[in-house]
Amino acid sequence: MNDIRRTVLWVIFGFSMVLLWDKWQIHNGNKPTFFPGPPTEVSAAAPAATKAAASDASVPGAAPMAATAVANAAPAVESGALARGERIRVTTDVLSLEFDTLGGTLVGSEFLKYGEVGDKNKHVKLLDDSKERIYLAQSGVVAGAAPGNFPTHKTPMAFSGATQLKDGQDSLQLTFSSPDVGGISVVKTYTLRRGSYAIQVNHALSNQSGAPIAPQLYLQLLRDGNKPAGESAFYSTFTGPAVYTEAKKYQKVEFADIKKKKADYEKQASNGYIAMVQHYFASAWILPDGVSRSISLDGVDMPGTLADCCYRAAMVAPVEAIAPGTSRSLEATLFVGPQEEKMLEALTPGLELLKDYGWLTILAKPLYWLLDRLHSVIQNWGWSIVALVLLLKIAFYWLNAKAYSSMAKMKAINPKIMEMRERLKDNPQQMQQEMMRIYREEKVNPMGGCFPIMVQIPVFIALYWVLLSTVEMRSAPWMGWIHDLSAPDPFFILPVIMTLTTLLQTALNPAPPDPMQAKLMWFMPLVFSVMFFFFPSGLVVYWITNNILSIAQQWIINTRMGVPPQFNLPSFK
């Protein structure tokens, strides 16, 4: 009876894990993994309406006048088309950017050193205003305490400057100059540097009126609420806005919380940044420390279309009063690029947290550091993963040895246990007492093989997140047919090897006395191995290496203890 109860509990536990995984997927904005619902149909008119909404998006401000000012400055939008000016294409050695003279807005970005998964010749896009996606970086000026209409991201501007970073050049500048609107004119200067994804953006505000003006500068990121194309349903990564301040540190906010008006983040600060984050890539507006700013995260109202289509992260910073005929400048940094940890750390405090390791950051960061050091020597990310797992197995050798020694003792007394169970199968209470007696006499702890392994689990989960989050894995080859460690194995060879090594490891472990539990021990690895057919190759390499090293260590320890390795195959009768 006790065995039946344990079996039922195992089944309940396994099914609960499936349900929890499914709910986790839904919580992170993914489609349900195991119980998918019908796909949501989007009408053909939705992209056009999305663009209209993006054009009409007002600007959050500390004063109610801010939104009114921008709304009044908006150009006419006809037939749902996105109002646009002249498009300017600017290229450096790492970036291809598209600007719109309407507001001097950055409306497109491609990363020249990163190809799409499955098509290296197609560059990764982040910012975009195509039919498929809305993702823009905007800035402008709104009124402060006093009413007024000033140049916004909807104001036509004149472009001047270079559009190509030439050989021998370290930087290039391009400017967008607005006319006088409400007594203020703006010159927006973008400075791009070789090898950098950080763009310096200087806003020079000139007072053309006859009275002092105290305006506010706003910086915002506008994005639709869809996950990036090609995201896997078998692992979850965060997509959405984030806020960083010195007081509250890194604050991720779900699109769903913004929609429900339940977003929790710091709204006033004098440091930090706002960002839009997705797997591997991010954008962020950064103001200098000491500049006070109001922070807001909200949704753009879109009547008649998908309710969660566009979301906005914005900062509004007051500018000191500008006397007539004078100017004031405010510098900001716009980051648009990959989540390369060392590069993010160098830009501003806390920006490296865009590469999110979750609650295991304290373990993940040193693991990434070690992986990066190994790569600097080996020059191959795949073999660096193998080397890192080998070093971890060496570090945990004695813990593993203790676990496998306990398993070997369990295997040695397993025949005695099986004989006793058969003899006392009609007396469960006496069976339990006899089993405990055998454990005491043989000095075997049934949990001795579990605890040492449990201690290591957080380290290997942290390594899992390191490998899942490291953008350097994109388009990084390993060997043979593996040309991209961030993509699944195209021929499923690695997942098959991973499944076989998992089953081999299961076969080497002592079989549970109860036949149903023994069958369950084989069933669960098979179920979870299915997910590895869709995991990035780098993660599968990590699991295979860990499995092979564990099997080797277990084999050696069993042999030394006089318990010859044997395969405990299940009986499915």
C-alpha cells in the first residue's frame, strides 16, 4: 500500500511540474507549451492601425500640459498611415540605422555583426517601423509648469551631417534641427563611434522668444507587445520594459502589469535608465547622474485594434529656465545593441543587468566570467562550455563521489532488499521495519545520494541561464554540423545523444524496489528529454558533457567499491 501511495504521489508530482511549466510560459507572455489555445487572429488592418497609434502617441510628463502640447503638435494622419518625413540611412562598422526627419526619430536599427538564427546573411533588426513591428526611440521637448507647445518627435526637422563611417574615422555626427515652435528651437545631434552601440544624443534648446522658458526634455522607447520572432516555446525569456535606479536597482515590468495598471517601479529618480529588453538585445535611454527625471511606463491607447499593441517607457527631465536669446544643452545616451556583459558594464552602472540571470545572478556572473576567460584561451564557445563543465565537475568531485558511493552501497544491498520485499509483501509494516534495520546494519543512508547532488543544482541552473542569455553564442560555431550554438541542432544529433546518456545514467543508478517507481524513473527523463530537441545547441552540449562526466565518475567509483557497474533495465510487463 505504501508503494502505491508513493507511486501516486510521483505521478501527481510529475503532472504538477507539467502544469507549473505551462503556467510559467503563460506568465512570461509565451503561448502555453502543453495546452495551447486557438491562435489569435489579427486583422489585416491591424498593422496600419498600429502605425497610426504610434504616430498619435502622446508624451508622458510631470504636468498635464505635456500631453496636450504634443497632441496639438501632431501632424495630420490620413487613412491610418504613419506620418513620416524623409528617411536617412546611417552606417557604422557595427550598426545600420534609419532616422526619420519627423522629430529626428530613430526608427530602424540593424546589427551588422549579428545574423538571424538560421540565416546569417540577414542582419538582426531591433528598432523597426515595418508592418510586422513597431519599435522606436523618440525624444522631444514639452512644457513644464507653464503651458506651451514645443518641438516634439512629431515636428519636421532639417537633417545635416555624414551618413557613413569611413575607413580611418573614429566617429561621425548627424544633426536634426527643428524650426521655432512656441519660442523654442531644438538641434538634436547624434554622435556614433566606431565599434560602439552607444549613441551620444545632445539636445541643444534655444529660446527664440522674448521671455524666459523652462521646458522639459522627454526621452522614450515605444514598442509593440509582441515577443521577438522565432522565440522558443520550450524556454522562457523576458520581453518588456525595465527601469534601473540606484535606490531600487533593476526593475522588470511585464506588459500585462502595465495593461492592468499594476506596474510597480520607481517613478522619480536622479540616476539610472529606462530600457526595452528582449532575448539577447536591448535598447535604453540613459541620462547623466544628478539629472532629476520622472519615469513612466504606460500603454498607447489603440481603439479598434489589439489592446496590448504598443507600450512606452519614458523619462521626462526638467531643463533650467532658458533666458531669451540663449541656449541650454542636455546630453543623453541611447544604447541600441546586444547584451554583451562587459560592454554594458562599461557604459553605466547597472546596465549589465539587462542581461538578466534572475535570482541566481550571484552565481551566474562568476560563471560567465570564467566562461569568458576560457573562451579567451580556447577561442571556441562550444569547447569553452565543455571546459567549464569539466572544471565544475572537478570542483564538485568529492560531493559527487559521496553521492555515487551511497548509490553504490544501495546497489550492493539491493538484492537483499528485493528478497525481503518479496518475503514480506503481505506485511507492509514489518517490511518497512525490516528495511530500516537493513539500512542501519549496512550503514546506508537512502538519502545519501540525493543531498550532495541537490547542493550542486543551483550552480548548474545558474550555468543554464548563463548559456541561455549569452549573446556571443549567436552564430558561434562549435564543430562539424553545429554552426550556431544559439540554434537547435538541425539534425537532432545532440538531443539524441543527450537522451541516450540520460537513459544510460538512469540505468546505472540502483533500481527502486517498487516496479512502478522503477518505470517512472525511466519515463520522466524521456519526457524532459523531448524539450532538448528544441533547446539551443549550446545548452545541449552543456547537458551532454555533464552526463558523460557523471557516468564516468559513477563507473569509476562503483568499480573501486567492488560493485561492478550493471544496467538496471526496466520491465514493462
